[in-house]
Amino acid sequence: MVLQDKTSPYHTDIFHPAIQSVEKALAVSYDKHPKHTRIIADHCRTSLSLIAENIQPSNEGRGYVLRMIIRRMYYNIVLLNDAVDM
């Protein structure tokens, strides 16, 4: 963030492509719904990292963490869709 002279980590090269993907997939604007878009992009990135480490959603340990991250991501997608439909 400091090296790229940005005010938020979500405006850096790491998150910007993820946020653009969320905008495109869900047909929403980051400017209108930044909180939900950030959560979805961050949780998607985290989930993919955990899955790449061969962790599967489960009821115990690291799998539980992955399951809850995916669940919270889905919850924010639903909230975002409800906000857009209004």
C-alpha cells in the first residue's frame, strides 16, 4: 500500500483485479457497495489460498475456518444482491 501510494489495501494491485471480478460477476459497482465488495473479494482470495493448501471445508480445525469464510462470503453476496435489487 505504501509503495503504491494508495490509501487502502483494497486499491492495490493485489485486490484490484479481485474487486473487478466481483463487480463483473455480480453486476455491481464498487463505489456504491464497497463494504460487501471488499468482503467478497477478500474471502474469495483467502478461500482459494486455503483450497490450494489442500484444505477442505469440514466441521473441525482449518476446514471449519474455510467453511465459515465461504459461508460469510456467500452471505455477503446475498446481502449485496438484496441491496442492488432495492
